[in-house]
Amino acid sequence: MIEQEAKFCLRHVKAFVLGVPAFIWQFVFFYVPLFFLFIISITKSWNILGFGSITMANYWAMLAWAPVKIISASLLMAVMTTSICVVLAYPVVYFLCRYVGRLRSFMMFLLILPFWTNFLLHVYAWFMMLEKHGLVNNLLIKLGLISQPVSLLYSYLAIVIVMVHSYLPFMIFPLYSVMEKIDKQLLEASADLGATFWQTFFRVIFPLTLSGLMTGVVLVFVTSFAEFVIPELVGGDKFFFVGNLITHYFLVARNASAGAAFTIVSSLVVLGAISGIYAFVRSAMPGAMRGKKL
């Protein structure tokens, strides 16, 4: 008994020791910068020589219509991107888990392959596809859907397309990690009991993949909410989102205090949105988030 307790304590000590570097890394590169960001946000003026007087004016300024409008637009973009990724990811993951077989590893390799190239190359590649004489317009003309090339670049649609293309793997991988563990006998039993495909999906597959779904939602929602490069390059100067305004505050207006305050407020908004989604899922389907059968 004593020997078992000693082994148990030893495992916990090893786990703690192995987790210390990760904790130090997170503390130094996340919590410390976040603390200084908050300090800058409550100062009247700031420079590398020191901090100015404390004020909450930067936060009161965030109640103006312009910051609220930009945060709302970013929330809408994040919701659209996440929703489309969910709709596209489930069929892909289901196909990989059920029908690919021996080629599954090769298919996963193809999904990972784009991460080996620079992110900017992905974005610029869409310029050749979405321009007036690009691949998309030529294809639509050959299919007879349009008679003249349409301007797809520098539009809201172009931003959504590139965002979904860029972040879809972040939804596929977490879903795949949980869906591949589902016992196929559950699906066969559901079919034997007369359930249709959609009944099996919503009553068996969906509840058992909620943990992976929530992980994918967090990854896609947070990154798309604060995305800067895609709206800047594909959207041009027509659209302004959270990432654009933060960049404007720090690099153009040189107003670090306002930029820090807007960053803090935006982070709280996205944290509240994710917490709301998580609480709704837990209350609607208790036990599913813990991987239990409903």
C-alpha cells in the first residue's frame, strides 16, 4: 500500500516538474505582457521612459460607436467563418473516418501540407483565383453561370472565402481526433434500430464529438476574430476589423494607451462569447462535453 502511494506521488511530482517549463513560458510570454498591456491602457500617456498619470478615459472612449461597430463586425465575421468551417468539417471528417481506410494517413498529410508553406503565400494565391480573369471567373463563365467577369477581390465574400480556407484545418483536426475514436458498433446499432443518417448524426455522432467541436470552435473563432492579414490584403481599405484597428492605434496613430485599451476590451468580448457558447453547450447537452454517452 505504501509502495503504491509512493509511486502515485512520484507520478504527480514528475507531471509537475514536466509542466513547470510550460507554466513559466506561459507566465513570461502571456501574463506578463498582458499585465503591461493593462497598465498602458490605464495611463494618460506612455513612452519607453515611463508611464503617465492613471486614467480610465481610454476605456470610456471604447463606448463610442466606431469601436463598438468594429468589434461587432469582427464578431459577425468570426461567427460566419466558424459556422461555415463547422458545416464543411463534419462531412470531411466523417468521410476520413468511415470511407478512406488505408489512405487516411495520406489524406491527413494533404491537410497538413499547406502549413509547410508561408501563410502569406496562401493569401496571395487567392489573388490569382479571385481576380477578374482568374480561375474562379473563368470557371463560372465556362459553366454559363455568368456572362462577364465579376469583381470578387476586395469584397466581403473574398474575405470569408480566404478565412474559411485558412482556418478550416483548425476545425478538422480536433473533430477528427474525437470522431475516429467512436465505436463503429454504435453507428451500426443505430442503423439496426431504424434510425436515419441524420438521426444517427444528431443523437450519436454529434454528442460524442462535442469536445472536439468546442476545441475547433475556440481555435477558429478566436483567430478569425483578431485576423489582420486577410482583411487587409483581400479586403483592401473597404473593411475595418479588430486587427486593423489595433494596428492603426499602435503603428499609425501612435496611441499605445488607446490601442491597449481596445485590445483588452476586444479580448474580454471574445472571451465572453466563447464562455457563452461553452455554457450553452454544457447546459443543452450535459455530459457530452466530458465524452459520456447520452
